[in-house]
Amino acid sequence: MLIKRIITALVLASLMIAAIFELSSTNFSALIGVVTLLGAWEWLDLTNVTSLKKKLWFLFWLIFPMLGVTFWTELLELASEALEWPELKDYSDILEWLVIPPVLFWLLTMILIRNAGPQLLRMEFKPVFTAFIGWLVLLSAWMFLSKLRAFYGSSMVLYFMILIWTADVSAYFAGRKWGKEQLAPEISPGKTVQGMYAALASAVICGVGLRLHYGVSALTNTDSEQGQLAILMSFDLLMLSVLTVLVSIYGDLFFSLVKRRKGVKDSSHLLPGHGGVLDRVDSVVAAAPFFYAGILLIGRSIFA
């Protein structure tokens, strides 16, 4: 099982890296859009939606805003011409504000899982509520991973993915080796506090590695504006990396909670050794909006 898991992970990672660097921003967005729709289908199964009509409506309400986000600039240009309002095109960055709801949702989710995990397992939720939550987390993950690729480039997306992958691997093996204290026993007995610490430590290593990649010479010149800027950015990215991994851990726990409520171990059996799509992207779904928001804030605070 472990060998199959490793092989599948390596294949998926290779395909993802190829997509990050070889595909255009639009094609990359389309690819992860397909992955998002596969995850949406699994979400509907996990939340007991059996009607084909309801499933198709759910997919439609994912695809429709995806198209709106993709062609947002073109839509604003058409609207500005139709309304004879040229300034309307200046509102193209209004979509950035949409990062706030998913970030708040994941922060609230962390608090609830930490303090009321068993209660969440027993609570009854209306179908419209579970549908909205699935729509929010999946659409926001697609949107801000796409925007990360479009506005900040392939290298930043690769760093984000390495951050999540390294954290997952570190938590898995450290948990197996040293794990004693369960992180959320009612939700996911296999996850340990020691595994979480290993994941957070890996985030620190990734943050330091990123600084080493870009060089440390700028850090030594603390009297210059460039040196001070480099120190500030390095610290900010290090903190963002650690917090992103922490959010990703609770994203994993969130989907584990959903699966436990359903009474299943995996979201599906699509991927050998890994279960379904949501089993592979659960951490990414939670972390993508948070990481994008952090990068956005770092950029605006430093270059304002």
C-alpha cells in the first residue's frame, strides 16, 4: 500500500509541476477547474446528494462563476462600453476582496474543530448549508490558485505546492515514527500533535530555503533600504509559510470530519493508494485562499 501511495504521489506531483510551468495561465486554470469539478462530485456524494439533477445544478453554479472570473476583464470592458462608463474598467481588482470570506471560514473552522470537534460530528446540517460550504471552499480554492499562477507566476505556485507537499509528508512520517498524542481523535485518529509539529517545522525549512534560493547577500546589508526590505519580506514569507501549513492541517481535518460523518475512509477510489480527489487536495483547498491573501498583503504593505 505504501509503495502504491508513493508511486501515485510521484506521478501526480510530476504532472502538477509540468502543468505549473508548461501550461499558460488560462490552461492551468482550466485544468484545476476540472480537478475542482471532480472534487465537487465527491463532495456531493459525501453530503448525501443523490439526485442527478441537483448534482448538475451544483456543477453549473461552480462553472458559471468560474467563467465569470476567467473573463472578468473582458466583461468589465463590455459593460463599460455598454453603459458608457469608462471608469468601470478600473474596478478589475475588486475580485481580490473575495478572498476574505474563505479566509474567515477557514479560521472559524480551525477554532470549531479545535474546540467542538465531537459536537460537529453529531450536528445536523441542512442540505442547502452543506451545498453552500462545498461551493465556497471549492470555488475559492480554484479561484485563488488560478490567480496566484496568473499574477505571481509559476515559481510562486511551485513554492506553495512544495510547502503543502512537504508538510503532508513530514506529518505522515513523523506521526508514524514519534506520534503519541492524537490531534483530533474523534475526527481523524491517525493524525498526531507530533506530526503537526513536524509539518510546521517543514514550513520553517521551506521558508528558509526560499530565502537561500534568492540569496542571502541582501540580508547582510541592513543599513540599505534594499537590505531592510529583504529582511522584512523574508520574515513575512516565513510566517506566512508556517500559518499556511497550519491552515492546511485543519483543512485536512475538515474533510476528514465530512468523511467521518458519512462513515467512509476515502472520498472515492479514483486514485490508487490515495482514495479520491478530495483526499489529495484537501490541504490545498484550505491553504490556497489563505496563502494568496498573505502574498497579496505582503506585496501591498511593502510596495504601497
